[in-house]
Amino acid sequence: MEGHPLSFLTAARRGGRVVLAARLVVTVILAAQALLLAGDPAGAQAPPSVELMAQLEALRASGDTSADADRQLREIEAAIPGNAPYPLLRALLRATLVVREDSMDFDARLASMKELRDLAEAHGDTDTVSLMDIRRIFMSHADDNIGKFIDQLNEVSARIGSSASAEVMEALEVSYGNMYFDAGNFDSALRHQLAALDWTEKLPFGRERARLYRLSTIADLYNAMDLPDSALETIQRAFAGPVEVPMPNRVSLLGTRALALLKKGDLAGADEALKEAEQLAAYDPSVFTALRNGSLRAELLLATAMPEKALARIDQIDALAREKQDTYYEAKAAMLRGNALMQLGRVDQGMALMQQANRQFEAKGQMVEVLDGLERQIKTLREKRLYGRAVELMERRQNLWSQLFRNERGRAIAELEARRTAQELEHRIDKLSTENRIQEERLRAEQLGKALALVAALFAITLCSILVVAIRRARSERDTLSDAVRFDALTGASSRYQFQRRKPPASQAGKPADSVTALILLDLDHFKAINDKYGHEAGDTVLKSVVERVRRVLHDHDELYRWGGEEFLIILNQRKPAALDDHVMRLLTEVEGEPVHWHDYAMPVSVSGGYVRHPLAHDWPAPLSDAIRWADAALYLAKNAGRRRIEHVELTEHGRVELAGRRPIDMPQLLDWQRRGYLQVRTLSLA
């Protein structure tokens, strides 16, 4: 029945009954709570403010923006007394922002949010103040200056305490995720969107609605990362939820499914999904839905080599976009039109249109579309056998990927700061060492000069004692400073600075040919949740316990570094290749074998990791820093695959030739190399 042309009507009616039922349930529960708090076991009528509060919360939880919902809101608003308490006024303003979302323009919506923020601040409601600040920043942000608005989010995040509500935390993660998505920083976007999805389970109202939006965005993100299988799994997860998917969400998810199948080359499946979305959209007046589905249909026509039909659909998109002054879809139409013209053999004209569209996207900071535009041009040029021009665009795309890898720049800044601090400490150590040498020489001179006279000898002895104490104190301070630089103060693991100064173990110079080094990057899963739930003292206990467990498995010539936060670098030296996997599994067993005990709590511990051998191939002269980059990309792969695993990356014989001296920029490139057969990935886990 799902594919039947009239099935959406049944779904819409059933969805309406679900909304009404949800309202009724919330109203009854809140009214019952009010009766219990009032101590009225006889069933006396609840105070009017409590009933009104229940109705407002039910309206907000439903997400209904219809005229009927607006009428109901006006009736409740008229019934609210002039001296209403703050919780009731807050509930009214919050319900207004949801019910009148479609009817309010940008300025009116910002004014309502400011009114609610000022009211909350006057009553000391820091949660609502933070929530309105987060939503104002996201509403106002511009893609071409994304850094400015992320800085504003950082300021709000810095003042949010550990007791912040799930709604505030979900809104914060959503805003970060969407901004990074718009800027093309897919790794950061995915991390924040997954965190937001976790927070939806803790929301007091509208959990399923928020969950569907998060899954839809994550699926879109996977498509942008060219991971259509992950997108399809996420969409299936959305449809498999406990509540039937409402029509607007269903249309969006079906469109995303069509795009994922299109990326996989399943044109028939993409067409089927898009037809279902178009049938449902006939009852959805949203302009955005019409533009999105129209663009997808044009893309499908281009994929099936029907550029003339695609141009007809593109004309419709362009006309609607110009009518609604939607500059994004105007540029999108130009990009698709250029693609169609190139397929028709008008290569230069098509390229000019596509480059014009790319400049518009780049000017607005919409880097996802810039990358997509470059990919379209490269693909079409290859089909036309214009390989030289395709290579030029591939180089530009690669440079753009490098610029968008902000994590790399962030790490570089952190490393520079650590290096500067370490250099200052090293300078102090050198200064103390010089003073020690001077004091030692002075001591010897005093002893020789005063040896003939008893009084002078006694004076020299006294002076020697003073100098010895001073020398010991100076040496102690020097050793303390040296340890502070070389070791992590909390866990005792070696520091990142110590890694920069490391020398290979002396015994490695003559190691046998069948002995290798393995490099593992480990990251504790959900470590922030431990800090949030139990406190930072519990988190410190977990970090120390993990280091103790890892050391039980390591040999004397192995190395352990605290790489940053909850991330550790492990180097296994002088190992037989056949025994490496066993050593890695012993590490996993030791770390995850039992929970960490802190006071009366037993905290389970799991880790994600990336694991490579060094060198990756016997004739590669690459430095250890390259191997770390490979392990880092594999670590992101482990997190993306669900955590609690270590992903082992190995080169194939083909990859040893094609990738000689190269290292991955990020996880998507690693997956791309895997698809091309350059490498293989094996999962090690206890599950």
C-alpha cells in the first residue's frame, strides 16, 4: 500500500489523529500533575493557569502551524489574565514562535525571540536566555562570514553550565552542525549533528519530531560527503521509528533517498523514490519543496542523458526561484542549465554558466554547492574526453578540500602554542643549568683558595653547604620543570611535546627486517558524557585508569603519549607483523574489560581507534607524522561507524604504487581510496 497514489491521504489523516492524541495526552498529564501538587485528591478543578499551560505545551509539542492551531492559540491568549505568572507567559511566547513560524517574517520572529529573552532574563531563567541567543545567532548568520557567528556561538557555549537543559544543548549542537555544514566542514558538522541526535532523546517535548529533523540533516550530510550508503541507512532509521513519519518530513526524506540512489547509480530506484515524493508534495504548498523536488528531477534527467527534458524542468525552477527571489535556487538553476548545455555539446557555454553559478555560491559561503559544482564539471569534462581541463578542476577541488579541513588548521595552532610554552620552559631549564655550573666552579675555587687556613676552611665548608643546598634546589626545580614538559601531569603519559623531541629506541638501529612499528590513535567514547554526568573528577579517574591499563600491555620499548584531551597515541616498537593484531586486541581487552570504579559508580569504558603500520609499505620513506595522519583518518572512520572499534588501514599492492608518499586529508578521502582499491580496512573489536 505504501506506493499506492492515495496512500499519502491515509498517512495524513493518521498523522492528524496522532497530533490530536498527543495534545490530549500532554493536557491530561499536566492537569493531573497540577491536581497532585495542589493536594486535591477529590478531583477538584485545576487552576485555569495550569490548564492553559497544558494547552500551550501541547500546541508547541505538536509543531502545528495551521490556521486551526493559530485560532486555538488566540483563544488561549485571550484567556490569559494580565497578572499571569512567568511560566505561563513563557509558555505563550514559546508556543507563538512555533505556531506562527510560517506567518511571521524575519524581523517579527526576531522581535518575539527578544521579547522572550528579556522576560527570561528579568526572571533569572538562564536556560531560556541561552536558548534564545542560540536561535537568534543561527537565524541571523550569513554563510559568507560563518566564522563570526561561530565565535558568537562559542561565547554562548562558554557560559552554559553543566546543568543546562537538553533543549539548550540540542539547539547548540544543531546550530554548530548546520553552520559547519554550510561552510563545507563535513567532519565537524557530522560530529555536532550526531551529538544533537543524542540530545533529542532527552527533550521534554517533541522528541520524535526533533529526531526526524536530525536524521534528515545527517542523511543530507552523508550525501554531501559522497557516502550514499550511510545516507540510505540513516533514512531507513528514520522510517523505522515508533511513530509514522509526518508528510513534510516524509517528502524531505524521500528526496534525500532519491539523491543517495542517484549517487549510487541506481537510477530506477531514484526515480521511484522521487515519484513518491512528488505525489506527496502535490498536497504540500511549500515553495521550498517544489524547488527541491524540481532540482532533483532535473538532476535525474541529466543522469539519464536527457538534457532537453532537463532544460524544460530547469526553466520552471528558474522562473519560480526568480518569482520568490530565491538566489540560491537561481544559482542552482544556472548550474544545472550549464550541465545540460555541456551534455548537448555546447561545452564552453555550459562551463561559463557553471562557473558563474560557482562564483555565486562561493560569494555566499555555500561551499557544499561549490564542491558539487566542481564535481559536476569534472564528470562532464571526463565524459567529453577533455581530460586536461578536468585535471585543472580536480586540482582546484583538492585545494578547496585542504582549505576546508579546519581541524588541521586548529591542530596546527594548538601545536604552535604548545611549542611556544615548551620553549619558554626549556629556556628556564637551560638558565638553571648554567647557574648550576657557575655555582659548582665557584665551590671548587673556594675549596682550593681556603685550604691552608683552618678558619678559611671552616668558612669554605659553611659556604659549600649553602651552595650544595642551592644547587640541589635548582636541580630539583629543573627536574620538575623538565618533567612538566615531558610528561602529562594527570596521567603520567608522555606529552605531545616529548613526542616532537623523541628519538627512535636505540635498539631499533639494528632491528631485524621482519620487525615493524605499529601506530594506534585511541579516543575515549562519549567522554564528555562522563564529565557531564559524574563530574570532572570522575573523568580524571577514567583517564588515569585507561593509561594504567594500556601500560599493563606495553613493553619497555613501546611508547604512550597523551595526544590531547581524551586522545592517546600508542607506538608499538619491534613487533613481529603476525603478532600485531593480537597486541592490539590485548589493548582493547585490557581497556574495555571492566568498568572504572569511582566512589559508588561503575563507569563502563570503550574506545575508538585508528591503527596503521609504519612504514605503510617497505619502500616508503615517509615520516612518522604521515602515519599519524593515516591513523587519524582511520580514527574518524571508527567514530563514524558507531565507535567501540579500531579500524586497521592497510595498503593494497595497487595502492602502494598509486599513493606513494601521499597521506589522506580526511575520512571521505580515505573512503574514496578504499573504493578505488588502494587500501583495505579491517575492524578490530570485542563485540
